[in-house]
Amino acid sequence: MVGKLIAKSVANIREGRMQKLLAASTALSAPALALEIYLEHYKGSFGDKWMWTPLWLTPPLTAAGIAGVVSPKAARTVLPLFGALYALDGLIGIYTHVRGIEKRPGGFHETQYNLVMGPPLLAPGSLAMVGGMGVLAGIMKRER
């Protein structure tokens, strides 16, 4: 039973049929990531308006991911749209985190300290990856 399921999944992946898998992965990853983001941005007192954007984008991305599992049309339209917004927000986040490190006392002259104590430099990249899964789901074939 489990062996058959694994074999079927591997066959679907080899054929490029991963739409529902990527949609489900996006829908499940975004809320967990949002919780982590909330906790980290809470530590930063939400000092920048951009700190709220990943939290605002998570519910529609999660809903689009769930819709993408159920509907091929949603997986081709709504999910890539919100996935692209989430990924773009991640890229903006990388920029704002670099700026946040630069603004700390000593900036990049105290790189080791500010990388450890400042905003996590590449953490927003996880938004880009989760959003990218949603975008990728839109161009993949549907599982059989």
C-alpha cells in the first residue's frame, strides 16, 4: 500500500506532475513560516511597516494553496499570483534585512556581531522559496 503510493508519487514527479503536491506544500508551509516571522518581528517591535507584509500575505496564499489542491484552475491562476507576491515580499525582506544590519552601530564594519545580533540576513529567502513553490505549481502538470 505505502510502496504503491511512493511509486505513484515518484512516477508523477518524473513526469512533471506535481501541481497538487506543490500547492499543498505551499498551503502548509506558509502558516508555519508566518508564525516564525511574527515571533521574530515581534522581537523587533514591528519597527518597520514592511514587517507586517508577510503576515498580511499569508492567509490569501494559504487559501490559494488549498484551492490549488482542489481546483486545477485555481492552481494555474490564483496560486501563482499570491505565490509571486509572497516571493517578491521575500526579496524585499532580504533588502530590508541588509539595510537593518547596515543601520546597526558599526554597520558592516562590525559584520560578525551585527550578523549575529541583527536581523537574520537570509531568513526572508524562505518567503521567496515558499512563494516560488506556489508559482511553480501553476506551470506543473496535474497528478494522475
